[in-house]
Amino acid sequence: MMGMNDDFRPDPRFSRVSENTAGTDKAPAFRPPEEVARTDAHVGQHQVHGALPNSDQPPAHKSSKPHWWKRLSKKQWIIIGAIAAVLIGGGVASYFIWFHHPAKPVVKQVTKKATPKPAPVQPTSTLTGLPISDESINKKQVTAVMIENSPAARPQSGLDKAGVVFEAIAEGGITRFTALYQDTSTDYIGPVRSVRPYYLSWLMGFDAAVAHVGGSGEALNDIKVWNVKNLEQSYNGGYFTRITSRAAPHNVYTSIANLNALEAKLGYNSSSYTGFPRKKEVPSKAPTATGIDLAISSYDYHVHYDYDVASNSYKRSEGGKPHMVADKSGAQVQLSPKVVIAMVVPRNLQADDLHNNYKTIGSGHVFIFQDGISVQGNWTKDSNTGQIKFTDEQGQPFSLDPGQTWITAVETNNLVSYK
């Protein structure tokens, strides 16, 4: 029977004995089929990896080939070392550059704003301080007009358009005006009357040409001696008009356009003078001079002003009535200058004992009313062609509000009162 089963090999699962039965002749313990199946599955897994657990089969031999790095030559190791050194050095350098090299400062781009062009300076009139459209207006010829103030001459025309007005007694207690124009104009001025020496002296400070109908003998002589720019009606009748609604001598009228044309004909093309210093008007919040009285002559010529807060100006009255002016159509408005000045000027009679004379060269006391308040100081004038200067009590130049300035000559301080 042995010969017939030479190839028989007992199943190891059944021939293996436990440690408890080794060396004994006892048969293996009986195991149920389920346990055998589990054992088979476990054995199959280990067979896949080349050995049974606890089997006597020797483990598979590992490959006898050396690892790849062991097969490298010395030259190859040198090359690898050099490459490694380069890579490592580059990495270290990058680290220090990245983490330790100071960052370049960030330059903030600043957008340069365009410098705004300064606003154009508004030119102002040398005569009035009011805004003007062009500086060339200050080079125009200043025009003075002698205007009558007797009751028969009222209401006058054109006085409201004048930049500066001088007021004084002409003769017999009757006052008269010389009205100056440069940056303003009017098409109806009058009645035009005769001139006196003191008016000439005042207007010469403005390098003005003077329109008049005759004058005192002394004044007519002074015009020649002082070389005054002369616009006399007697020699230039075509530039004046005698209206029919009034009797002579209260009926001579003209216009700024006519007088400018006459000035151009006579070669009076410009004026060079120093105007009054001007300032920005600042009305007082607590006005202290709201009513002003100037007892210049008799009652019909006494002047009164009422301060108007709304317009920061002075409503003018004389002879107890509002002082009105009429335009060519007959429409009337009340005079209301921005600045009122009372100059204390000594007065005497001329040699003919008929006409008055004022001492215009020298100095004297002055009352200045503007912005609802009163300031006292001094006036000075050093020559006929010199400008009148106003200073405060400390001797500092006094600046006036822009607008019409009305200057009245009074003989003494006590003729001026206000409240």
C-alpha cells in the first residue's frame, strides 16, 4: 500500500499537533468544519505572501543586489555634492534676501493739485471807491460842475450821481455846490452857476476840469493864473442848454456826455490825483450818530441828515425838507450820501465885500460821519493842487466808506451837532 500512495502527503492542518500533544501518539483533536474553513482562509492569505504561519518553510531570500547609491562612482558623488551645494546655497541666500533684506520704501504717488488761479482783483474807483469795470476809468478826466442851491434852483438835477460834493456859501448866505464825476455819469445836470476861488482850490486837488457860467472876478482871474482846466459856458454854449421851464439865471443845464466831449475838444483827456483812502463799509451794531445838524447859514440852508440803517447812508434834508433831485423826466429821489464830512474852515469876505472866501490851504478840525458813528480829527491841504487829507486825533490817515462823499464847510465847531 505504501507503493501505491508514494505521492500522498498528509494535510498539514491535520498532521500538526499542538504544543500540548507534541511527542505523543495521540490523534489530533477533532475540529468542526467551520473552524477548518476559517483556518483555510487564513492560510490562503499567508500563502499569497509566500509562507504559512508557523510552517517550517524557510523565508524568501532578499535580493542580493546593492542599493543604487552604493553603485555610484566617486565622480558621480562629486557631481551630486556640487549640485546639492548649489541648491542649498541658493535656498539659504533666498531666505536671507526674503526675510532679512530691507524692503524698498514704498513711494506714495502724490498727485500734485493744480494751483488755483487767484481771483482777479476787482478794480475800484479812485474818486468813489466803488467797483469799476476797467482800471482805465481811473484815468478819465474828472469833471466838476458848479450847481446852484437857491430855492428857485430846487430840486436840482445830477447831484445824486456825483462821486464827491463840496458845499459852501457863495454869497448872501446862499450855499452852492461843486459836484465831481469820473466813474459815474448823468444826462441831466443843473442849474449850472458861477464859480468861486475856494471851489477852484478844492477841485484842483482832483485835477478836475470845471463847468461853470461865469464867476467872481477873483475866481475868473485865478482860473488863468492857476491854469485851471476851464469849461466855461460863455465860450462853449453849444455844450450847454437853457431850459424853458425855469427863468434865467436858474435854467442852464448840461450832461456828462456833453462835458466829456468839450474836454476832449480842449485836450483835457485825463486826470492824475490821489483819491481819499477807502475801506470796506462796516455798519455799527450800535449807531451813535443817527441825526446830524449843520447850521451852515440861515434856516433855508441848514442841513440835516438822518442815518438810514438799511442802506448805511444818510438821508439829506435842508430847510426842514428832504433834499430832492429830479431826473430829466421829473422823477425825484432824496439825496443820501454814504459819508458826511463837516470841515471847520475860516471864512471872510473878498475885497469886493460881496463874495465869500474860505481859507482852503492849511488845516482845521473835521467831523466825519459814516457807518452810523462819528469820528473827529483834522483836515490838511498844503497847496491848491494838493489833495485834502483827513486824519484821526492820533494823526493816522482816516479811510472812508465807498460811495458818495459830501463835504460841507462850516466856520466853527459849534455849528456841528449830532445825536
